[in-house]
Amino acid sequence: MDIIQEDDTKKGAFKAIEAGKEAGVLSYTWAGSDKFIIDSTHVDDAYGGQGVGKKMAMKAVEFAREKNVKIIPLCPFAKALFDKTPELADVKA
């Protein structure tokens, strides 16, 4: 499974692609130049329970660490993941 990123400097997304099909999308909105808000995470029903949401979220974390920016995990999935994973505290706004 590939995770690709799209970003237009205002909004962006991490998309999970499996065999040419979109398995899921984690979308975000920039909040200034130093942080972004994860607004929603959606995984296609066919890929449920396979960790697709977490893979996309971890790509977002990797991106935040590379760019030295923070994440505001607003959507329920991202908020729960950040709350139960202390290793992500360094990128949480």
C-alpha cells in the first residue's frame, strides 16, 4: 500500500492507494505556517480493520517531523490515536 500526499499550501491530504484504488484519505488544513489540523480520516469499508487510518496518520506525523511543524488532531480518529500514543506528543500542538 502506498501513501501519497497532496498539498496546495492551504489544504492537503494523505491518500492510501492499494492496487490503483483509493483505500482511504486523511485530510488536513493548514493553520498558519507552523501547524496543520487533521480534519477527517476516512477508510473505505473494504479496507476496514487493516490499519489504513493509522498508516496515513503516521505519514502525517513523519511529514510534521520533517517540516518541524505541529499537528492539531481534530477528527475523532486522529484525536484518539494521539491520546493513546505518547510517542506522538512531540508533534501534537
